[in-house]
Amino acid sequence: MATSDRRGFLKFLAGLFGSGIAAIATVPLLGAALTPLIRRKDDDANLIRAIPEKDLIVGVPRRVDLTAVVVDGWTRSVGVVGAAWLLKKADGSISALSSVCPHSGCSIGQKSKATYGCPCHASAFSFEGAPLEGPSPRDMDPLPVEVKDGAVFVKWMRFKIGVKDRRPA
């Protein structure tokens, strides 16, 4: 075997070995980069524990901050993602309304013993979320609610503001 043939074969083996090592080294990097893109979405993961059911009084609305683990690509943090108004009805059912005003996105508070109100443009809403006065183009936005093991869970959702039709943001 000629010297140049041996050198060529050794260069080929070195290149093959180096390529194999480089390929193996990129597997963890590709996994870290692609995992957020292929992660399965679980609907139960979107439910946020809001409050123990026993803390709600029939006919008295209660504003709760919704705190969750927020995953933004590769970053995980815990924080308030939104707020909801919870209302326990006489039949025991619980409704949840987003505290975001459908008109301009301001935070809705309790205006009186029987109404919610937006301080930005004087919109008022019934406890069912129906607009009573002001420029709001639609009802307050309802949020899905579930009661499990004595706790109230709410699915936080954002909606487009300033439009008549309720559409997710």
C-alpha cells in the first residue's frame, strides 16, 4: 500500500470520526431547541387553581388573581397571568368573567353591590356580564370554570378588545 493511500485512508477515518463526534454533540442541542416546538399541549394544564370553593359566598362576586407557571419558549416563570370575577349562584354553579374590559382593556372592578364597572370610560355591567351603560361593545368575557376536589379552577383566556364579536386575542 502506498504512503499516499494510507494517508488518504487515515484522513478519511479522521474525518468520519470527527463528523460522528460532532453529530453526537448536536443531539442535546437540537433536543433543547426543538422540545418547546413539539411539546404536547394538555388542556388540563391550562386550568389555573383560583380559590377554594368554600371561600365563595352565594351572590357575592369575588375577584381572584390567576397565578400560573408561564412557559415562554425556553423560559419558565411564575406570575399573575390575569384576573377573573367569580360568582357562586344560588344553584351552586360558579361563573367566571374576565376582569379585562371589552371596550379598552382596563381592569373591571365592582362598581356597586349589584354591578361591575370599568373606571376608564364608565362602562357598567351586571353580575352576569351584560353591559348596562357605557361604550362597551359586548358583554364581559366568560371564562371556562371547573370545580375539582373542593377547588375552583379557571381557564385564562385573552380576547380582542374594542370589537363587537368575541374573538380570542
